Amino acid sequence: MTRNLILPFVFVVFLSISFNLYSQGNSVNIKDTVKYEIRGTILSKSSNIVTVQLAGTGDTPKENTEGMFSRYFDKVLFGWITIGKMKVTAVNKETITFKILEEKSQITLSGQTQNYFEPGASVKFTWNK
């Protein structure tokens, strides 16, 4: 009868050890960073400079802040797509100017690279502090 209990006991011990190792390896580290976000509409793009009209008030990034720039799509699919890594170059009351550091998610259709930085597009900028 004790032989029949050894196998389940070994199995339970094995699961306990595995879970303990797994939970230690996947522990969450809480850091002192906070994620911020602003939304707006693209006013213009010239070379690698993008100007955005802010859509509301709140925390705005300071000059030289780097973060991710996303655009909202709502035609065939809908949602946000990251289109670039940006750096804030100027902040005014209602507008922010960004420099494109790196374009992301580039798509070419019929030999033409799609322009994600069209005036009128809804965008958001997220950064950590």
C-alpha cells in the first residue's frame, strides 16, 4: 500500500519545486517609472519633423523626452499601431513638435511606402518618467 502512495507524493513534491522555481524566475519588479500619454492630431510633417495639435490638457512631455508615437487606424481594422520612436523638440500650449528618431511598422503597397504621418491623423505619444 505504501508503494501506491510514493508516486503521488513524488509528483506533488516535483510540482511544488517546479512552481517555486517558476515563480521566483518570473517575479515582478516594481520600479519608480510611470507611463504617460498624450493624444492629438498631426498638423504637418516636414522631413523628419512632425507637429501635433494636442487634444486636451494634462501632463505634457518636456523637451528632449523620447517615447513611442502611435497612429489610430479605423478603416478595415481598427486600433493603434506604433509608427515611430520620437523625441520632443518643442512644447507650446496647444502644439508639440517631434523629431523622428526611427520609423516603425513601414508598409509598402504597390511599390509605394505608406505615409503614416499624414496631416489629420489621430496619434498618441507615450513616454516613461
